[in-house]
Amino acid sequence: MVVYCRKNKLDHNRLGLTASVKLGHAVVRNRARRRLREVYRLNAHRLREGYDLILVARGRTVTASWKELNDSFLRLCRKLGLLEETV
């Protein structure tokens, strides 16, 4: 998975999802987008507000376990500085 982000000057986040035709047929692409949407939904409360995020599905997105997807998403968000600081 790839995560792109940019500040949006709003008080909430916006999410974009994309899956290339190279990933497979429509059923496969839709499944990849559903999985990415769910990973975002489960972790949205941990993210800073005011960003546009685009999640790009890659080949492993469809076959990876939920733990791998979740860990990958959190790792990328931490790398981009999107995770809220918990005190």
C-alpha cells in the first residue's frame, strides 16, 4: 500500500482510494478498496485532523492479512507524522 497526504485546511480528514487495473478484475479491485477503507475507518480516530489522504492499493493488498494491512497503514502514517501523539 502507498499513502499520500497533504494538508487540506479543513477541520476533518478526507479519504481517497485507488486501485489500478493492473491489480485485477473489478471484483478484485473493489475488494482491495473495501479493505483499505476498513483499515482507515478502524484507525481514523488515531490520525491528526486536517489532511487529505490517498491510499493506493498494491498487489499484496488483496492477499495480505488484516494484521499486515493494519500494521502497514500505521507504519506509513507514523512515518508521515499523521498519528496523534498519545500522552
